[in-house]
Amino acid sequence: MNYTIHKLTELPDTLLPRLAEIHMGDRGLLSKLGYPFVLRYFEAAHKDPRVIGVYVQENDSSDVIGYGIASPEPESLTSQLTTDKGWFIKQIIKLLFTRPLVFVQLTISSITIKGQMNQTDSIECVYFSVDPNFRGQKIGRTIQKALMDEARKAGYKRMFASIETWNKASLSATLSNGFTIVKTFREGQYLRHRMESKL
Ligand SMILES: CC(C)(COP(=O)(O)OP(=O)(O)OC[C@H]1O[C@@H](n2cnc3c(N)ncnc32)[C@H](O)[C@@H]1OP(=O)(O)O)[C@@H](O)C(=O)NCCC(=O)NCCS
């Protein structure tokens, strides 16, 4: 299968829902918040000039089949979810009634990630994801490698990632790309490895 990796800045706005759809296959907190949050998150990432992002397009069909994003300040991306106060309050009230445990986790995660990225030469690999129909073909590993290359070109010296300990594919990709585990920590219901690589 042939595919091309593009910079996220080249993605037309009309394809943002496709990225959000792929992200819904991730078992992390953002997808648990629901599709409206995921779409808003990708809209914010697409507009943020500090985000380094890539997406993968299958050559024959032109379908988008994966993406990766990195940010020097992941907190600023999540905080953009609150920009439209009316929308945010409505979504949070809905969440409180329908999925209270996800609300509790959101609070814990917001506190945990505060100050996690405090070095100016570092960037976080925030998410990378591949459409389930195209997994296991080294695309995920290639996406993360592309993020590392772009981050290096942008002058960053180190990349960090937090990966849930059960996530064998993500861990294998990240270890293959030269990361090492620097610590293992609990973030509410999640047990994560904090991983780091020089760029
Ligand atoms: C994580 C993810 C992006 C990996 O993408 P992928 O294209 O399927 O993975 P790759 O084919 O590049 O394989 C990467 C490594 O994981 C291994 N792997 C792939 N699928 C695996 C599986 N189901 N179980 C165990 N290991 C697996 C591969 O053998 C490879 O190992 P190697 O680098 O030592 O050779 C993909 O599984 C995914 O989208 N998951 C949902 C979203 C997610 O969890 N993202 C990461 C957290 S931010």
C-alpha cells in the first residue's frame, strides 16, 4: 500500500472531521469526552502555529488514514476547548449527567499535565493514530518518526510522550523510534509511561 505523509498545515478544513473520526478509535480521555470535543480539539490544533502535525493519505483513494500531532504546550491546546464558554459549559453539564467518571478523570488529567512540559527545547508527541483498517503496517511508527523529524527541523531538542502501559502497539512504535521510559505514573484511571527521546 502506498501512502504520502503531508504536513497538517496542508490539510483542508473540510477533512478535520475525518481526523476526529480516526481519533475516536483511540481509547484515551479525549475520545471518551465525545466527538464534539474531539472535533474542537482538532480545529484548535489545525489553527495553532506551534503545533507540529502530519497526516497520511493513501495514494490510490486519497483517503486520510492516519495523523500525528505534537505540541510544545499541550495544555494550551486543551484550554482552547473552553474558548466558547457557552458551548463548553453545555458540554460539561451533559458530561456530568451522562458520564460523571469521565468528568472526574478530566479534572485529574488537567491537574496532572499542568507544568509537565516546562523546557523550552522540548515538544510533546500528543497523539498519533491510524485508521483500524490500516494498522499493523508500520504506518503509526512512520507517523511518529515524521513528527520527530519535523520537530528537529523546527529546532526542538527532545520529544516526550505519555503512553498507557497496556498500549503495546503505541509503546512498541515509540520504543522503536528511540524513546526510553523515564518514569511510570498514575493519572486517575490511567497508568502511563513517561517517555523521552533526543531529537
Ligand atoms: C498506536 C498506533 C498508532 C500504531 O499504529 P500501527 O500503524 O498499527 O503500528 P505499526 O504497524 O507502526 O507498529 C508499531 C509497533 O507496534 C507493534 N504492533 C502493532 N500492532 C500491535 C498490536 N496490536 N499488539 C502489539 N504490538 C503491535 C508492531 O509490531 C511494531 O513494533 P516494532 O516497532 O517493534 O516493529 C495504532 O495502533 C492506533 O491508532 N491505535 C489507537 C490510537 C492510539 O492508541 N494511539 C497512541 C496513543 S497516543
